[in-house]
Amino acid sequence: MQAKIRSTTVLGIRHNGEIALGADGQATMDKHVAKSNVRKIRKLQDGKVVTGFAGSTADAFTLLDKFDEKLTSYGGNLKRAAIELAKEWRKDQYLRKLEAMMVVADRDELLILSGTGDVLEPDSDVAAIGSGAMYAQAAALALKKHAPHLSARQMVEDALHIAADICIYTNHNLMIESPS
């Protein structure tokens, strides 16, 4: 049996008119850390769109390229590009086999994309995917409720550190970006 690569916690928060998207840097193969500084956050469209991915890295990059193509085709319209990618992802025999998820954001919207054709606008303006998603999401929701004075970026950072303290597939090597 081949060792399964597991990794990541990606978290996006919209708070007080600001959006921040962050991820840890860990990739785990079986019970071992394979790499500790993976870049799971990417900027597209001259920084106007930020994406984060979880799952197979090769699959995620394939989807990232497809999403960038859709953004270009639809004039940078995030929601339209996300819906068109999800439709193609679900219908295409090759893309359907890809094992990855994405969180995408621009200045106005925060979305989760999955291979089952889902384009989700998350409840409470908190989007989380990956192995440590539920830890990061719980921490983010608590921060939004009990520390509303924090910025979206501070909340993402604090929530990811909390997830890293709990989840063995998440580390403290963070990358956080906001759309321009």
C-alpha cells in the first residue's frame, strides 16, 4: 500500500470589510512530515484573487491553472469563474478524479470549491478546508464572536496557530495573504 500524503489547513475569514486567507506549511506522508514549508496560498489576477488549496498538490495545481483560465475568461468575476470551474470539474472525466479543494477570495467574496461541483459561500464568513479545518474553523468562529476588535488577518493567524497546537497535520509555518 502506498503512503498517503496528507496535509494542510487553509482558513479564510471575512471580517469588518477585510478578507484574509492563510494556510500552514506542512505536508505529511503517512506518519512523517514530508515538508514543512509548502506554499498553499497563491495570488492570481495581479493579486486581486487569493486562493488556498488542500489535497493532492499536483491535483491542486491543475485546478489552480484551470481556475486562473476561468478568471481570465470571465473578466476576473470570482463567482462566475468558480461556478464554471465547478461545472467543468464535475463533468470532465479527468478532472473528476482530482483530489483537492480550494478556498478562493477577492475583495468582496469568499468561496469554497469542491470536486463534487460545490461552490459554497460559507456561513459566518469563515471558510476552512483540509485536515485541520474543523479546529481552525472553531477557533475562527470563537475569535469573530469574542474578539471582534481583531483584523481578519489577525484572526486567521491566531486560529491557524490554535489548529497547529491541536492537529498533527498542521504546523506553525504560516502564509497569510489578502486580495488587493
